[in-house]
Amino acid sequence: MAPTTHTAAYHAFVEACNESGCPICRVEHDAVLRYISGLLYEQVNDFNMRERLRVSLGFCRQHGHLTVDELPGNALGIALIYQDLLKVTMHHLDDRKGVPAPVQKCPACEQRDLNMMRTLSELSKYLQDDVMIAAFKKSEGLCIFHLRQAFRHTRVPEKRALLISTQLEIMGDLRTDLGEFIRKNDYRFSKEVFGPERDSWKRAVSMVSGAKIGKDER
């Protein structure tokens, strides 16, 4: 039997499990960076892309600032796009049409969501695959939002049970680290040196609220 050829989404998830934070948060972030980088390099003067950006008023707040903070060397492309968006806004105001509002989702958000769905499909399909489950077990686990989405996509009872048991083990280890972090902040134990638990409070925020990936990652 020929070996299974896995998709790019499969490999992206497995590789993301080697990094900090929720692996799906990381997959989404990296996909958005690639998308915006390609847009700024190849499509900044494309008529159809300009029209697409006008209906969403550019990128959302998160992805607008991501463009500035994490894609150095693209100042000219950004300037061209946002000069056009300011022109559109000024025309609305001059014509007494009021302040324009986006009528379509940020295109980077669309790419993020598309990659999330692809990754969830691969995770639910191959969760019992040796490589996939091994990578997942050594990751920092899914954030609660992506765990909820993964649970909805994983319909096979055995796979659901494996998803939950793996996540519970990761969460249990994190709670243990938090307990040790809290204990060592007690003045009675303040002379003890911090170990792996030193960043447990950050990992807990990432798990509950979603991982912050990128320039400000610590």
C-alpha cells in the first residue's frame, strides 16, 4: 500500500506543535502573514484587489497593525493602499454620504478562517495518526476557542475522546505549573528558584484567551 501523502495543512499543524502557544493560532497567524506579504508584493496596484480592499476598508485593526509591525519593508505598498482608502472616505464625507462602513470581512480574516477550517479538517481526520497525536501531545494544547471548534469538527467518538483526554492532560500539567508558580510567590518559599513554571501564567492566558503570535511574542 502506498504511503499517505499529507496536505500542507497537516504538516503546518504538526510543525506548529513544536512552537509555543496554541498550534492552530500559530497556523492562522503564519497563513495571514504569507497572504498579506504576497498581496503587498504582487497585488498592491491590482484593480480587483483595490476594489476588494475598499469594500472592507482595508484590514481589520488586528491585521492592519500586524501588517505594520511584522512585515518590514512594505511601507510603500501600505501607503498606496491606505491613501486610496482615505480618498474613498473623503469622497463619502464630501458627498454628505456619511462615514463609510465596511460591507465585507477583512480579507486577511477570510484567509485566517479558511486556514482554520483546513487545519481542523486535518486534525479531525488524522487525530489518531501516530505523528499527529505525538505532535499534539507535546504541544501547549489548543486554546479554548480552537478546542471548541475542534470538538465540533471531530464527530467520531473515539477521536473525540482522544482529543479531550490529550487536552485534559496538557491542561492538568499547566495547572500544576500554575500551582507551583503561585506557591513560589509565597514569601515562605520566595528563595526557591523558578523552573518551567516561570511562564505558566502567560501560557494560561494564551490557552484561555488565544495565543499571541508574532513580534510581541515572548
